[in-house]
Amino acid sequence: MSSKQAGIGSQHAGESTMTVARDASSITSLAQGIERTRDHLLSLQQPDGHWCAELEGDTILESEYILLLAFLGKGQSEQAKEAAAYLLDQQCDHGGWGMFPGGPLEISGSAKAYLALKITGHDPKADYMVRAREAILRAGGVEKVNSFTRYYLAMLGLIPYELCPAVPPEMILLPLWAPFNIYEMSAWSRTIIVPLSLLWACQPKTTLPPEHQIDELYASPEKRLPATIGGVNHEGPSQGWINWTKFFQRVDQTIKFGERLGIKPLRKHSIKLCEKWILARLKDSDGLGAIFPPIVWTLIGLRCLGYPDDSPVIVSQFEELDKLMIRDVNAKGVARLRLQPCLSPVWDTAIATIALRDAGVPRHDPAIRKSLQWLLSKEVRQQGDWSLRNPKLAPGGWYFEYNNEFYPDVDDTSMVLIAFGKCLPEGMGTDWTMELFDDRAATDPNAPVVFSGRSASAEQAIAELEAASPMVNAMRRGVMWLKAMQSRDGGWGAFDANNTREVLTKVPFADHNAMIDPSTADITARVLESFAAVGIRTDSEVHKKALDFIWQDQQPDHCWYGRWGVNYIYGTWQVIVGLVTHGIPARDPRIQRAVQWLKDHQQECGGWGETANSYDDPTLRGTGVPTASQTAWALLGLIAAGEAHSEAAQRGVDYLLSTQRPNGTWYEHEFTGTGFPRVFYLKYHYYALYFPLMALARYRKAIA
């Protein structure tokens, strides 16, 4: 071999593993590759210390923005036409629009895109419109669209509201103990449903001109949507002896019948409470929930209540939409506008900080110090929706966006704690142990943090602790918040604990596959990794329950499902890292079988890739176009499991180095982030930068 020497190494779980030693030229190439990426990542840091990459979603963002403008009488505006230009450029070869590059036609997104193009003046006789129309009809026509799309059609006068699922504002009256109260829904669904209920209550509409009708998209001669709605949550038989889908359909019919009779005794009071609920959550937030759909529905809902266009709240929400916009021109010089679903600065900054520390950037480097200060400024210090079930819990944690005080999340909090752990004074978190789970800390947020460890001198120890004090206090609050957010099953969800009422997935408007926020192995493993990163003892009941949850969630073929990244490669990487960091021996047979799963799915080129179609078809798990981010994840899993010297690890590293561009970046067209499985996917534009840097840097350290 020209660039490597192979030999037989140690044995794990009864299997021999090929180990590889790299020669001097390979080590030099590795170092140069790390330096290029490190320098490029440093060049992208904002002056105040944070990072924020583009977060790319599918075209429902542009089409729904155009439909919002059409509802407001601005469907022919320049902004609408620029968004339509971007829409057109994203049309797939099959004629419709997909949820990710190379994905199959998605009927709701395609129907909205077609309608948006018509509204902005595109000729339905144009070739691309004909292809789109034919593709939509082949997929079953507009009859197949989801509930949220129906609401857009209703507010534009294309269908009666009767064909939308009822979302009565009276839901806000249900107390916490009631089984179907809004806090049993996921945080992101909650922020959509409350403003959407105002639309249901008021049922406004903007009548489109005849040339903007979409009768040609109906596959059936009746040209009418079916009364019931399908979707990912309504496929297959209901579990248990009650058919919950039919039950909620009957409830929906009953609500509509009562409203036709005028039986709405609490409607005005409910509307007022919904309005108050929304306005309260706009404070210290980049729009309701700081994400695109609730911002749009807030604008529509408040307009229903009579808020004029020039009112401060309406103006502010349009400003939040403006922050999500990116403008450019295509190859033909046509101006385009695209929207992001939200912004990801806390997430990007935490991971960039981890990667740079792995790459050897000192913790006292100005870039690291500025990033830590910026992250500290984003700590949540007020109560939010989570506190309704934890009223005595002190605020803590971090959110995803620039401002979203009501909705800190477990994943961002864990990632920030890992970043902080990387930047503790030398020895702290390893030689040092932080006692955050003693009785005093559980009951008194001001209880002292106890450290034990070694330093060169008492003076040095005191100086280091004083310098780290703000970060340590934030870490303590974050750990306490995370502990309180553990669910009864031992795992963690994203925003709420015990948000697992499965029956809610069968309500008619739950076809977006995101009504609940159950525990997942990827987040649970990251929580364990964050606890280990800050030196938390691993012998508590919190850890034991988490381990039980993770082991029970391991798939029959020994990988783990990835809820927040695509997909089994993401889940398996994160769980292996979390378990090993927690202290589970890498030689544990269950980990070794997961390692073998990663090796079995390495591609001939040395990389790893997985299609988002694996959420619909699990037989596709671990297969797809190889990407830099997914290759990095697999490598991180192998390295954590002590496989840095294996042939699989070297081939993965060689793949990254051979596909690295001269400026230290990687090209990645695929979406490897997950919003809602089977419904919405994401491309984090820095995933193909800081994760490969992290993998290469940890590989270099491991083989040293």
C-alpha cells in the first residue's frame, strides 16, 4: 500500500479488526486539511462571536409566503414574484416539488407551489406548469393535500371552511389535567394551533380572480375535497380497541354541527385568551415560537381580529419574516427570494465552538472567548411553557434561535453544555468533578457548586474557578433544567417532558406528524454526553433510567433511529458517542454490534450517506448519496468506540480529505437535517463544515 500500512489489531466481541497506521505524508495531509477547515470556520464567525449558517427547507416556505401575501391582497407584489422565481427553479424532474433534493413528489407542497405560480402571473399553459399539473394529478390531485394546505385554500376562497378540520379556540380553556389540552401537544404544534384557531373562529377569505382558480388540479370529476383527511398519522389501523381516527372525525363533525346552530357560548372569551396567549409569547422572541409557520399564522390570526397592517405587532411580525429571507439571482440573472424556516445561531455557535476546540484552538483564544460570552448571553432566564408543569424549577437552558425565551430546548441546552465543558479550565470536568446533583442543588438554585480536583497551586485553582464562575453557574442551571425535563420513560424529548399522548396524533389536523414530542435516543444520548462533558457523576437514577431507555430503543439490526438528523447514521453516531462518553465500555457487545452496523454501511468510496426516504422505508437505512456530514457522524461514532485505527476509519478520513475543497469546505447538496420525519427536512449549511472538522480533529488525536 502506498499511503498506509495494514496490520491485525485488537479483537472486540470475538471479531478481528483491521488496524491501519498512517505514514508521515498522510499525517501531514490530515493536519493541512484540519487547518484549512479550522481557518475557514474561524473566518465565518460574526463580530460578536457567534456563527449562523443558512438553514434551508423545502419550497412550502416560499409558496406559503406567496399565499399569505395573496390573502393580504399583495399576490402580485415584487416580493411574491421573486419568491415564485425561486419556486420555479426548485421544480423537480418529475414535474412537482419534493421535500428534499431527489425526493419524490410531495402533494401538498406541489399543489401550493402550482397555486403560488398562478397567483404571481405564470401562464398555466407554460410547459413547466403543464408538467406540474400532470404530476399532481398522477399523485391523486389536490384531493390529497393536508389540513394546513386546506386552510390556505379556504382563506383564499377556493374551498369552504367546512372542509377544514375544526380548530376551535375553546381548546385554550381546557385545564392541564384535561387529556386534550394544548400543553399535551408539542411546543411547535401549540404555537401553530392557537393562532390557527382564530382563523377557524373568524373564517375570513380573500376571493381570487377566476384565472387563479385551481379546478384543473382535481383528479375527481366532483372537483371537491373529501370530507376526511388522510396523512402520515392516519395511515393503517388505530392501536387499541378504539378507532381514534374515526372518534376524532365524529368530534369534528359534532363541533361543526354545533357551530352551525350557533352554539358557541364561550367563543368571545376564548378568542380573547388566544389573543393574550399569542401576544405574551411574542415578547423576547423572534416571532411566535421563532419559526416560520407560527409567525405566518400569527399574522393571519391577528388580522382576523382586526389588527391593521400598520399596527406595531403586525409590523414586527413582518420584520421577523424579513429576517428569514435571502435574496439572490439565478443563472439567468432573475431576482429570487427564498425563506428559512428559522435561524440557528445557538446551535451553530455551540457546535462550531466544540469543533474548534477539538481542532486545537485554545480556550483563551479570542474567538473561543467571544463565542462563550455570546452563548452565555442567550441563556434562558425566564419561565416558559415548560414551567407550567415545573412551576418551582428555576429557568435555565438554551434555545435554537436568536431570541425564543418561552421555548428553550433539550438538544440545544445539551450542545451548549458540551461546548462549555470543552472550555473549562484544564482538568475540570475530567480530573475535576462537579457535584450538581446533591440534595442542596436539587432544591436550592443558589447552593454552592462543589469541585474536587488537582491544580498546580491553590492560587491557580482559585483564579481558574473565578474566571469560570459565570459559565459554571449557567452550566448548573442548565443541568438542573435538563434533569427536570427527563420523561418518565427515562428519555428526553425536545421541548417538554412526558409529551407522549399518542392519541393526539389521530386528530384531523395532526397530519403534519408533529403533534407530540416523545423521548428519542439521539437526544437522550446527547444529554448523557453533556452530563459527562461537565463532570457529572454517572451513578444517579437519572443516568440509569436514561441508559435503560437507550438500550430498549436499539433496533433489531443494532443501529438507532435518528429523530433529529437523517437518520439511522445520525442516531447511531450520537448514541455511541453518548454511551461511551458516559462510561459504557466500547467493548460492550451492544456497542460493538452498532459499530459493525456502521462499518457494514460504509460505501465503496469510503464515505457514508443516507437518504431521508429511510423514514418512509426503513429498508433504506444507511443507504444514499455519501455526504461529508454523514461521513463525519459515522467517523465520530467509530472513533468514540475505539476504532480510530480501523481500516473503516481511515477510509472515511481519506474520503473526507479527498473531497475537501481548497478552502477547507465540502460540497453537500443533500438534506441531512430532520424537522419532522416524513414531512419536513432541513439542510444546515454548516453541517458539512464543523462536523467534518470535528471528525478529522478527533481522529488525529486518537491515532496520536
